[in-house]
Amino acid sequence: MQSPVVNEIAWALQKAGIASLRFDWRGIGASGGTPSGREEDADDDYAAALDHLEETVNGEIVACGYSFGAAAALRAAADRPRVMRLVLVSPPPQLIDPAALARFVGRVLIVTGALDTIAPPEALGALAARARRGHFAVIPECDHFFGVGLAELGREVSGWLAGGPR
């Protein structure tokens, strides 16, 4: 929740007039539970956040995530009709479920850094091509942690949320 990348995504959502909910995985920060590193637990945590949004927010929901969280966002949101857009930032390709990506009917933005060795552009570009309404963006001179390129990430997400590339 304290990641600069997650904060940049939240800022882009705010600029687009979209409320955001950030959370820590179980056992991280002040959240309850014990961290497990298991995909199933991450999916349950993300699904609980989506449940909360569906109960408290009207209209469309945008699911977002960074790295491991991007993969959890896809898995948790793939079959939820109110989630009409996904923002997946540097998801490790081996954690992406191609069937969930192909099944998702909304718009998908996948962003990674040109120098990202954890979420390499070549692998993510191929995955993005499987999305029904996918857009793929690569931030130049940027690695997985966005020490360089954080502002460019924000501009990419903001532009896409505002109705840019479809």
C-alpha cells in the first residue's frame, strides 16, 4: 500500500475522478492475519476489497494492481461484471492466467518498463494481445521498481483512464 507505484496509480485514478481503495495483503502493515505468499490468499484479499467496493460504490469499478498485485487483480476481477477496466502494472507473466485475461470483457491496460526483468515487455506484449480490448505500454529506461519512469507511468494510466488508447 505504501509503494510509490501503487500511490502513482491511485493518483492517476483520482485525476480521472475515480475513487480508489488501497489495502495491504493479510498480515502486512496494520492488516490482520498472517502473510502466506499464496495466490489463493491474495485472491481472497483482493476479492474482499472488490466486495467492499461493490457494496459501497455505484457504477463501474476499475481494478488495478502492481507486480504480484496485478496478477491478483486479474484473477479476482475476471468474472465480475462491474469491473469494466483493469490496470495491470508490471505483472510477472508467469503469474498471469491467460484464460482469465481472455475471459475478461472490459478494457485492459498492461504497463511495464523497458528494462523490467521480472515483467519483461516481450512476454507481456504477447499476453496483452490475448486480451479482447487490451492496450500495452512500455515505459522507456524503466525497470520493475519504477525508480525512473514513475511520472510517465502516471501519465500513461491517466491518459488511458481518460479514454485514450482502446
